[in-house]
Amino acid sequence: MAINLSKGQKVDLTKTNPGLTSVVVGLGWDVNKYDGGNDFDLDSSVFLLNENGQAASEADFVFYNNTTGANGAVVHTGDNRTGAGSGDDEQVTVNLKNVPANIKKIAFTITIHEGEERNQNFGQVSNSYVRILNESTGEELIRYDLGEDFSIETAIVVGELYRHNEEWKFSAIGSGYQGGLGALVKDFGLA
């Protein structure tokens, strides 16, 4: 049975699920009715962070054009350009045992591609969520529904997997940014 989190909550992942070695992080969203004339293209990205909360290099930025990071332990399964259909819009697999020791946090984000140019923001997006599944069984372990509290933001850090005392935990972040992907890249030390 999945644990439903609220913004700011943290939960043990590996301690409460002994033997868990690999997870799928599913991200999903729906676009509200919108008559601005431009399609929405939301993208998930992953930042592999050191103890200072910074990505060491561009190799630690995993997205649809760089689908593998952490020596193959983190894999983005591809870009969904429309968000159509039910279920996860994009997924990332994480082999927890193989994540290099220098990576302390794995931040999961959703951004609106060209959001500023298209006059789009997360106020026009609903049903955004992140969920963690056991890769081997498909069981949903953790779910965080972001809610509708974003209006002008074009990027969101939805959550983080992080190490604590040799165990992996998950934190529901739900932090919005203006400036889209560029703002995230800068904040995580890559600009």
C-alpha cells in the first residue's frame, strides 16, 4: 500500500522496504483546457547532486537528450511530448545500489518547455504527481500529488531521493521556480 505524502514530508524508502534495490520514479500531469494556441510540452529532468546540493558536471543532469547518469544507475526512459493518456507521462529508473557514493541526492523536476515564450505556467497544469514504484514488482510505494498551488512557475522540483545513514529516503519538495529549466540548471550549479 502506497504512502501518500504532503509537501515537506519525508519517508524512509529502503529501511521500510528491505531488499529494495531498484525503483521507478513516475511523473505525471494533465494540461487544463487552454486556448493560447500553443501545445504544452512538459519535461522531467533529474539532477544528481553532491553533499553541497550541486551537480558536479553536465553528466549529472539527466533528461531526454542525456538519458543515463550515475554510471548507468539512473536512466530516463524518454520524452513524452504531449502528456496525453493516463498513467505516468515520463519515468526514470534508479538502481539504488549502484548510485556512486559521491551522489547524495537525486532531485526530480518537471519543467514547461519554452514556458515563458509560450506564456504558459503550472497554473495551467493539473494532477501533477510523482510516485515511486518497486521496479521488480511494480508496487507503488510512495506517491506525492503536487496539488494546484502553482500559478506563475514554469519549473518545479517535485521531490528528492537522498541518502541518510546508508539508507535511501524520499522528500516531497514541491518547490516552484520562475525561469524554467534555466533557473534549475543555475540553482544546481551548472550555469
